[in-house]
Amino acid sequence: MRGAEANAYAAGLYELALEVKKVPSFQKEMKKVLSLFRENPELLETLASYSLPEESLNNLVDKLFGDYENKEIPAFLKLLMMKHEIIHFEIIASSFNKLANDYSGIKEGIVYSAEKLTESEIKKIEKSIGDRLGSKVELENHVDHRLIGGVKVYVDDKVFDGTILGKVERLRSTLLKTDGGKI
């Protein structure tokens, strides 16, 4: 699937969410679906299967997502299955999420850390960065063991580097500038 096709599906769902005035609710449920697919990749493969009858796949979607507040989400998943595009759900969900975040004034970013952060730690970092940027921020944690300690945050085109590795690199750079390049 090309990005334009994924964007078209996402835009269609976004327009529907706008129409029914439920953008944040749709976003929350799309994130739940994405999380389920990430935790159970075999489920996504099953829903993308050409060998299973459409009725069986629709029944599976109803069973898994039928209790969602927004009935449009299971219907959207069925549409993606019928068009054989469900395998690209992550790309579509990401595009939808960007549209929903723009609507809500939320900036997304990534926080890199040497160890996995707790939800509480992520929330504190989101608040701190959000205060600096004057916007609500949502961060996804990625672990990078090379960082030794601290965190590095990317939001939009800005980088906030509070890692030990970053501090060592800045110290090295400063020493090279002040000592004529000799260490």
C-alpha cells in the first residue's frame, strides 16, 4: 500500500469522526485496536487471510470489537478486510492518529531511554516538554541501551537531550573547541 492510499483511508475515517463529533473517542479506540494487533500479530494475519470465509472473519471482528462504543470502528475494520488492506492497519492508524492529534492540538514524539520508562515517568516528561513547547505532548518510549542513562526526546523538529551520552558528547565538543582540538 502506498502512503496516499493509507492516507485516504485515514482521512475517510477522520471525516466520519468529525461528522459524528467523536474524534478523540475514535482515536482512543483505534489505538486500542493497534495495540491489540501489535501484541497479537497472528490476529492481524488471520484477519488478512484470503483463505478464510469473509463471514467468519466478520464474526471474529464482531466478537473482538463489537463492544466498542463507536460501531464505526468494527465497520471500518471490516471494510479494510473486504478490500484486503487490513494488513496495512498500522500505517492507516498512524495516519489517522496524526489527523486526530492535529485536531486536538497534540504533538507526538519519541522518548529514548536506556531502560523502559514507567507510565508515570513518561507522563512527567510529557508535561515538562509540553510546558516548554506550549502544547500537549504524547510520547512513545523506545529503549536504546547505548544511552547509558537519562532520556532523549524528539518532538517535531526539536531534540531535548538529557542523556549521559549526550552530555559526554557536548563536553567532548567543548573541550575540542577550547583546547584547539587537542585532548
